Amino acid sequence: MKSITLLVLLLLVATANAEVLNAKSVDNVRVKITYSGLLDVTGTVQKANISYYVPQEGITAMDVTGDGDMNWKEISDQLGNKLILMEWTRPTGRINYDIDITVQNSAKRTESDNAVGTDDRYLAQTQYVRIDDNIRQLAFPYEKSLKRAAELTKFVYDYVDYDLSYVGKNVPSNKVAEEKKGVCVEHANLLAALLRTNEIPTRYVVGYAYSTVQEKFIGHVWVEVLDAAGNWVPFDPTWLQAGHLVATQILISLDHVKTRLTQ
């Protein structure tokens, strides 16, 4: 069994500059993240392991503990995301483990006037980014620019009603365009499809964020757009942010699953 707890230790609120779409911003936050779980081992087992994605930046302290003969190390997946891998030798019975991480995170502002970059890997359709005639109509008029990315972010924010009944559904973009409902995943799926229709390279970001609707930290998804200088510029259609992220959005993994082509 796995569980995750996020505890806000410090929150500083400030006003964002007028260039971004949202009027207010949390500029700095210190958060304690605890991953905990239980392995219930029966029979004879020589080795066992479990891994967790961890914040990709801003970690100031980390403590990994576990019952039994446990060793841990930091590893990376094929996309370069950091994980903590815990390994047990000859585990027996009930084994508890904890990963306590303290993260210092700051708001991110990207005031880029660069052209949009080019990378065909981030233009393809996937299992969740489906482009049909309806998507093409919604994406028109086509323009490969950060300005257009901001306009489409605002469009998705207005077009899709936030509906908690969609948690866990992960609806593909073409269905989101029809149903006009969803949570962050559906917002991101639709925006990614619209951006890629405009030939704007787009990737997913998976993380945690503080929800003012649920009044707690939750799993969250948004997207990033590649500019000509090689920078990835954030766009969040769920909470109407373009070129800007508040400090309470903590990056856990980049390009997680959804950018890859459907096999």
C-alpha cells in the first residue's frame, strides 16, 4: 500500500506581474512531502523493490527509511526524471517505509518573445492526444507562436468545465472536445491537441499543486511549449496560467507517458 502526504510549512503570497493571465501568485513555498507505504511479504522472497518519482528540483532535505535489510539509491528513467529506488534483500513479514522530502519551490515566470521551436517528437498524436476534424476547427486560425499558445490556454479554460467526477477517467482530447468537462488531465489533453494542430511542440508535466477547490495539494498535470531558444514555457489551462507557474505547483516528472506515440 502506498500513500503520499504533503504538508505546507511556509507560504508567501505576492502579486504577479501584469503580463501573466492570473492576477495573483504564490511566489515561494516550503513543502514537506512524505511517501509512505507497507510491503506485506508472504513466502520466500529473495529481493523486493519499489520506486517513487520525486520532485525534480528544489529538494533541500531527504530522509529514506525502511524496515529490514533495505538500501536505496537515486535513479533516472529513460526521460531523465529522477526516482528513488528502495531495494530489500530477503524481506519477510510486514515492512514499513517512508521517504520524507523537503522542497523549496519558487514561482516561475517566462517572459519569452522567442519564436516557437521545432521538434516533431512533440507534435505527434498519442493515445490521449487525438486530432480529428473537430479539433482542427477548434484550433483554427493556425499560428505557430507563443501568443497563440496563450490564446488556446484561455480557450480551453473557458471551454472545459471543471468536474471532479472525471478524476481518474483520463479522457482523450477528441472526447474532451465533445463532452466539455474534465479535470486537469482533460484540460491538458485538449490543449496539447490544439497546440500540436498549430505545429507547436508540446509536452506534459506531472506534479503536485494546491487546489483552492479541494483546499489541499493534489496530483496535477499541465503542459509546456518549446521555444526557439530551447526553453520549455509552461501553460496551465486548468488554472489559467501562461508563461507562469505559482510556487505551489511542484514538478514531479516531465513528459510522463503521454508524449509517446501510440503503438
